[in-house]
Amino acid sequence: MERSRKGQEPRDASPDVEALRRLEALQPAYERLRADRIRAESDVERLTAELAAARAQAREELGTDDEAEIRRMIEEARAENARRVEAFAQALRAVQDRLAALDTAR
């Protein structure tokens, strides 16, 4: 085995060489994780901007960006829609009943 001039360990068995080999082996995983981190940071920035835009739109259109208040407004609108559908159905039944009465009167 080849030794350096000062009687140190052979180059192949050197802890420094082994550390470099391990670093080289770990490099692809590091690069993958680094790319994932960059993507995640970019996603966070993009999603933060989208959330800010959605909140601004909600304030403009609904007067609030409070999620609980918006949920309450949605439920209120659903209940109103259900009342209107029922009123429309009753109006249709009334028209049908009148038409049926006219048919039987002939």
C-alpha cells in the first residue's frame, strides 16, 4: 500500500477520503431535497398571494373575509334558496290545480 511521506495512513483508507465518498453519495439526495425546498417555498409564496387575492375579493364582494361569517352567509343563502324553491313548487301546484279544475268543469 502506498503511504504518504510523513507515515500517515494510506490514501484509500484516509477518513477524509471516506468522508468525501460519503458526501458524493449523499449529493443526489441533497440536491433533490434542495429542489423540493425551493419548490415548496415557491408554492408557499404563490399560495400566500392567492390567499391574499381571495381575501381581497371576498371583502370586496361580500364585505368580509372572515371564514365563519362567509359560511354563515352561505348557509343563509341556501336556506333562502330552499324557501324560494318551495314557494315556486307551491305556485306550480296551485296552477296545476286550477288547470285541473278547469278541465273537470268542461
